[in-house]
Amino acid sequence: MITKEVEEMYCVKNDAKHGPAPIPEEGKWVKAKEIKDISGLTHGVGWCAPQQGSCKLTLNIKEGIIEEALVEVMGCSGMTHSAAMAGEILVGKTILEALNTDLVCDAINTAMRELFLQIVYGRSQSAFSENGLPIGAGLEDLGKGQMSQVGMIYSTKEKGPRYLHLTEGYILEMGLDENDAIIGYKYVNLGKMMDNIKSNMNPLEAIEKASGTYGRFNEAVKKIDPRKE
């Protein structure tokens, strides 16, 4: 259907048919015209409307189909349950289906939107990796303990900073120097600790085996529990 004005127009030849610009995908340059032309592993970060929680979404996509999904969330108890549902919903869908599916939580939906924009423009983690990354690469992103990288630091003007959870794991103690400045900390890697316990190791030994220190913790004049002191 066209309007009368367009119908009466003279037909002018148009030879501009050079197609879409190629984007990098798994070691190839691809002129993407359809959803099945999109492949790669990439991430998207989203947040909910009241901005009380956030989501990092990792998808491994092969020929438009989501083959692997990793959903990491923080800051909202309801979002953690939404993530469980999203993990079931996402795999097997095309990225266009996933973009137009209610993934239960605003933050996860926003992460899907941001990821879609990344990958259809060729901004993926595997853009220049020949044949892309295998299914399972998303899980490897978590490391040996299969735990998300989490940082939690609490601070007040009155009492100063408290390290609660850093890259290495759950902070057991903070080490202070003679001026009460932080010079190191002791941590336990929760993923490794649980692996030890599952292998029938005594829980106290499991904690000790999964613990370590950072910085000049052993030189500390005072050591405090950041959650209680």
C-alpha cells in the first residue's frame, strides 16, 4: 500500500546496494543481515528502575541462538530469584526472542538490551577469536571456585572504611598499622572452602586451607573483624 502522491511520482533508479558494513565475529568479518548471522560471547550490564540492584549478563551465541547464559546479580533479594528464572528462559532462544522476552527483572531486561547492542555492532569478547569461544567459556569466567567477582566495602566518616568482600574472597580480618591505617587483610575464598568441605574435609581445616592474606597483614599492629569491630 502506498499513498496517491507516491504512486504518481516518477521512478528514479537507485544503484546504492553495497549492503551493511562488516562486523568482527569470531575471527571473521561478517555482513550481518539476519539474526542467524550473529555469533559471539559478550556481556551486558543492567540496572532496575529504582537503581537498587544490578545485573551482569554473559551470553555465548552461535548463529543467533543463545547456547550458554551466565546471570550474575547483586543488591536485591528478589533479583536473585528472577535470575534463576532468566537462566531457564534464555538458553535456546534467538537473541531477538530474548530481547523481546520478559526476563522477570528490570535489571536483567536492561542487561539483555545492552548486550544486544554490543553484539549486533560486533563488540564482543570473542570478536577476533577464530571459531569463537566454546560452550562453557562463560562458566570459566568465574574462575576455579565458580564464584562471581564481588567487591563490598562499607565506610563512614565517623569510623572509616571496612573491607567486607574483595576479589580474593570474604574478608575475615583487616590489618592496621600504628596509625590505624589499613595495610592488609586476611580472607577466605568461599568457593574453594566449599569445594574442600564437599570433599569431606573438616570444616575448620577447609576454612584454613582456603584462607590467605594480602598486603602487609602479618606486620599489622592491630587486627580487626570488619563486621564486628
